[in-house]
Amino acid sequence: MRINELGIVITYKCNSQCRMCNIWKRSEGDELEAKYFSRLPEDLKIIGLTGGEPFLREDIVEVYRLIRKQCPAAKITLGSNGMATDLITRYMLDILKFDKNANVIISLDGIGKMHDRMRGVEGAFVRVMHTIESLKKIGLRGLGLNFTISEENLGEMKDVYDLSRKLNLKISFVLAHNSEIYYRTDNKPLENLTLLGAQLNYIIGKELGSFNIKRWLKAYYLGGIFDFAKYGRRRCKCSAGLFTLFVDANGDIYPCLKLNKRIGNLKDFDFEKIDKLQMRRWTGQCPDPCWLGCSVYPVLRKRPYLALGWLVKAKLKSVFGLRTLDG
């Protein structure tokens, strides 16, 4: 097994004050020099560039260019809070000149004032909508949304999902998690599981009603959110350190963004010498399990049959108008 997916923090600079994330409280620290991104494995398939707010890194276009040159077949996605409309648009215009397949995922955690509250910035929702409009105007095809679920905003999942369909944008959902090496938060487990179940049932029903296998797998992942919130257990094994790795802003490498086990630094790391047995031990004994897309979708992409049993049952329930989740 080879590492084929990476999550890379390119800066800790941030222009929001999110309630479920403390990255904005961190000192900015050192950023890995752009030249070291030329040391990435050339056969990577998926790369996520995040922050902080990645578009606050002044040499982001050069960083992206080096990564694209080194990993020509990779799908590269930039995760943004979408608040610096002019800056994001300017940098994406430059990136689109040499990569028409670039992707941007913008965080949207509610409608109107709810999103402003979650991001800690008045007017954040309006800024996000302006950024979406601006990126569409310059021809960015790979545009999507991400919703982080917490106790405060879980009642807005359905409305944001419907907005994504209206805007013709893909959307992902993720539970707010804790991480001592990344988020540095203390988010509490969700309590209103009845509301969570209702919101997820609506979204899962829409996804299962499509004729797109990727959306069916998303439905499986969404069902796993409920299982994890209710029982604290995963539906499939973790891919951390086996298919995926996490790279911090200074180049330090970890199995994932939650497991505090530094295995090297991109400046001199040999991706061919990863101890897979050690990775299995660490993930198998993980003290703080998660249900994050970065540890789930790599498994599903390799082994989609793992979702088959659940999908058959869920599709049948959907056909007969029954709730997919029992919460």
C-alpha cells in the first residue's frame, strides 16, 4: 500500500474566529518554504491544501504551481473560509491559467447570522456568497461547500444543503472534532441526536435518490456521522498512515490531524520507508477515534464494497418512504 492522499496545512494565518476551531488563536509560526513541496510523491492522487486560511499565504500560487508540477495527476483542493473575496479571486485567476481543474471548497456553517456566529465575523455569510459568485464568474468549475456540524448549528444542515443544490454546488458535512496538534479545541459531543438524525435523514434521502454512486457513498458517510455521534464508533477502519498522511505548516508529518505521532518532516522525509505495521498499531490503538472524511473516503475509494450492505438496506428504506436512520 502506498500513500496516495495528503492533507497539507500551508499556513496558520487566519482571518476568522471560528467557535469550533482555535487555529486563529495560534501564533503563525514558521511556514515550510515553497521549494520543499517538490519533495512530495509524484504519484499522489488527492491533495488537500488548507490552513488557517490558505489564501493568506502570499506565495500560494507558487506553492500550488510546484505541487501541480510534482504531482501532475493529483486532484488538488483548496479549503477556504471564503471571506477575502478579492484576494481569493485574484489568486485563483492566476492558478486557473495553468490548472483548469483546480478546486476550492468554501466553509458554510449556516444561513445568514448563524454562519456569522459560527465564524465569529459579522458579515461572513455575505462575504461567502460574494466569493462563490466571483469564483463562478471567473470560470472555476471545481467549487463546493463544507459544513462543520456542532450543537449550535446542526439545525441548519438541511437549509445549507438545499442552498448548495440551488447553487449547483457539491457539499460535504463533517462533525466538529478535537485535535491537540491542529484545531486545539475542546468540542463537546452532540446532545441533540434527534435533530441530528432528522437533518441527516433528509439529506441522505436526497443523496440516495440520485443515480450517482459518489452521492450514494456520501450517504453512507453521512449515516456514519450519526453512528459516531450516537455510539462513538466507526463504520470502517481508519486509513491514517496507510493511504493518507497529514502535513503541518512547518512540514512536520503525522499519520493524521488527530494522532499526535510525528513521523518526520517533508524537508527530508522518505515516503518509501513508512512503517506500515507501526501505523496499523497506532490507528488500532487510537485514544481519540474520529469519523472524518480524510480517514473514511480513502478507504471507500479503495474498497467501496464495504458500503454495499448498508446502501442496499438504505435504498430499500428510501424506496418505501422509511427513515434511513432510527435516531
